[in-house]
Amino acid sequence: MYPYPIQIGPLAFSLYGIMVACGVMAALALFSFSAPRRGLSPAVARDSCFRMVLAGLLRSRIWCAT
């Protein structure tokens, strides 16, 4: 199995990173789709998902640094 299936010049994308990105996009689509049924606007759902992903990345970097 190739650990870096996509390389564009010096930039290499790992398979793990691609799968994480696909999972985040699927969660965003699902949450945006179900937001109106819960009384939220899709824009609020997208903003909150973006903040949650950003907070998760930041928290994981802090956790790994300690």
C-alpha cells in the first residue's frame, strides 16, 4: 500500500489525511442537511462544524506536544 498516493510537486497527501478529510466533509454535509429539522440554519451548522474541526485540530496538536 502506498502511504502517499497523491503527490503534487513537493506536496504529498497521506492516505490517512485524505480519509479524515472525507469524514469531515461527510459529517459537515450530514449536519447541514439535518440542521433545518432541528431549527438551525445551514450557515450556522457550517460555522459550528468549522469551529469544531479547528478546535479538534488545535487540541490534538497541544495534546501531542505535551
